[in-house]
Amino acid sequence: MATELLKLTHISKTFPGVRALDDISFTLNSGEIHCVCGENGAGKSTLIKIISGAYQPDAGGEMLFEGKAVTLTPQSAMDLGIQTIYQEHTIFGPLSVTENIFVGMEITKKGFMQYAEMRRRTQEVLDYLDSDIDPDELAETLSSGEQKIIEFAKALVFDRKVIILDEPTASFSITEIDNLLGIVAKIKDRGIGIIYISHHLDEVERIADRITILRDGKHINTCDATELTGPELIRQMVGRDASAFYNREHFSPGDMALEATGLTGNGVNDCTFYVRRGEVLGFAGMVGSGRSELMTLLFGGAPKLSGSVKIFGEEVDVRNPRRAIRHKMCYITEDRQHTGLFLIHTIARNTIIANLLISSGAFYMPEKEEQIGQEYLEKLGTKAENADVLVGNLSGGNQQKVVLAKWFNTVGEIFIFDEPTRGIDVGAKQEIYQLMTDLLRDNKAVIMVSSDMPEVISMSDRIMVMKDGRIVGEVAGDEVTEENVLEYSIGGKKI
């Protein structure tokens, strides 16, 4: 008979300016697969980090493990029998399978390591999992799916009671996914409670006993999997008040600005799309779908294996970012602090840096640096005393304006925005949206990647949806709805 292993009551978690979890209650039983579903930013990752002890919840909630109140740290969670298997492998390639399973928890006797005993236990668990992996094989020689099996084996060797799986099938082949889901079902039969995080609807439908839906950090529903159809699951993941959306001015699309055909490389495959002057082409998809990788490839930041790019009707070879800039492309990257700005330099220096890449330098006059920086500071409404202020001292929204100033100074025509408003407040978001709209008014073309569903729905004229490194759908006009985008994102539709 199933028993309650874990119980969370009124759990909240607040970060500066963000309430990531708001009054969440959650339970997990023995021998149960409890799937947690939600869009990007719904609070799934925060929830599992609280259960694994990586985050401490705000005061006022309670966590019980096997009926006893607990305060979890990573070590105490492991001691209780809670293990998290993340999307990224935690494998040491040069070590053997056995050494990976027992690393940090080796069996010793009188100071001597008992490798034979560790190998025996490893083989016993691998046999239980119907795996033919050799315990002595180096982990670096194994496939991604086989490395994930090692992490499952580790949980079984140490008799874990709760296993948390965070997007475990990312980048897996169909065969590897089938094998992993079979292992999950087998582990469930041992009475282990499993928390399964996935944005793949077909996986949830196959293995879930119960489903909890989170949205914007709030608990929406918990029910038996049999009570929830795929369309209803999507509807509950999506539902939002209309106030979450931004209303922008729309323009009639003009000439073709950029056409990409069959782009392949950097983890993306056979991607074909276009964007015209005066429109925003949005790119949506779950985390790991390949959106940012595609933008990096398009801008010449990664080698292209195949495919072609035309800019204003002319085929071009964008083999590096310098060439992309010369072809009037601008890339506002996802991580502005590490790849978009030089934090130790001034607003003025950051403003002119991209233009220096495409100029010979022969006619550049250093005394104009501050003048140019001040001009864009005033034009974009950047909140700083003057252009000599260090960028590292600015707020996130004002840093983003400096990134834009850098690209505006290149007289670009095609602007790629990757998560343009991540980490900035609501007021600054509105200002960034207005600047993007101003670009359209000036007959520029905009490509926007965003994990914020209201943002990508509000700002885009058309949306390309990506999954597993491929474009799996396009929505336009009246079809630009959260439900349609999400159906493509999690595999509910196919083209």
C-alpha cells in the first residue's frame, strides 16, 4: 500500500523582485510517478531545488518527509534518501561506471577500498535494470542514454526513496527515451517515489500517475493523470489574465530582409525561415529546444554544416560575427552581462565597440567616443549621469539599453533579440518593447527569441516554434495563441 513520502504545505520562494513560488502545496507517495508540468518560468525548477535542498523556502511553509518536519540541505536531502537527476549529466568521464556510482561514498575496510564489493553491487543493479553496461567501462565511452542509466543505478545502489528527474530525456533518441521510461516504470515498482519534470506531453501521458500543474509560480491543479486530457493540460498550463499581454503597433511587412534555408549546425537541423522589414518574427519553444543555438549559428558564432542565408536577396557567407555585422545584422544576446557588454568599461566605450569591428580604425577619433555615447544615452533614455558611467553600475534595464545603443551605432537593419527582457522590471520591459516597435517603424526587421509566452505572443507577427533542434511549426495571424504555440512546443502538433 502506498504511503506518503513527502508533503509540502504553503511553500513560497522569493528572489529579488520575483516571487518564483507562491503558496505551493505538493505531495508524493511511494511507488508513484508524479509529473510536474508548466511553461518556462512556471516554477518547476525552483520547486525541485527546494525539495533537493539547493534552495531554502521563505518562512511560513512546512516540509514533511515520512511524516516528520524537515529543513533540507543538499546533504540532508541525500541522507534522507532524496536524489535529483538533472538534465545535464553529473558523470566523470575518465572514471569507470563503478567508480562513478561510488565516487565520494566508496566502500572501505581498514583503510583499503573494496573495489570488488563496489563492482558486485554495481553489476547487481545493472542486471536489475536489464542493462548490459560493463561496470569497468569508462563512462566517457558511453552514450548519453547509457550515462543517464549510471545515475539511476547510483540511486538504486544507495536505496534512495525519492528520485527527482529534471527533463531526463533531453537530446535522447527515440530508442533511448523508450528505454529510460521503461527504467522509470521499473523503479516505481520498487516503491520509490518519482517526481518527473518534462515538457514532453507524450512522456507525461505514458508514465504519470498524478500530475501537478504550475503557472507563474502558482499551483493550478493536482489530479490523477486519467482525469486530464492533453488539450485540457495545455489549457491549464496557459490560462492567463489579458493584462499579462502587451499591445504594440503593427505595420505592413515590407521587402524580404533575411531568408534562411536548411540551416544545420550547432545542434540545430534543417531550419528554414524568413523575416521581412517591418515585422517581428518570434521564436518560441521550451528550454533546450535550440532557439539560441540557431541564432548563434545565424550570426556566425558557430560553424555552419549546411544551408544558406540570403540578406536582402543576396546569398551571403556569414562565417563569423564580424561578417554578420557588415551585412547589417545585430545580435542582442541572451546573456547581456557576459556576451553583450564589457561591464568594466563606460557606456561610451560599450556604445562604439561594435562599430569598431567593422571599421578600419583609420578614421576613428577617440575624442568622439563620449559624444557618441552621450548621444545614444539621451536618445534611448538611459538612466545615468553621463556616458562615462561604468556599465556594471547600471540596472538590468539600462544595461539592455546600452546593448541596443551599441547596435544602433552600427546602422543595422536586422535585429536579433534573444530573451530581450530577461531579468528586468516591468517598467523597463515596456521601454524595450517600445524601442523594438520604433525599429519596425523605421522599416527594420526583428527576430525575437523569448521564453516569456505573453511576450512572444504580444510582440510577434509570426512565430516559429522549435523542438529538439528543429522548427516544428509556424503560427501566424489569428493562430498566434498560447495554446497553439504550446501544442507545437510540447509535441501536441506535428507538421
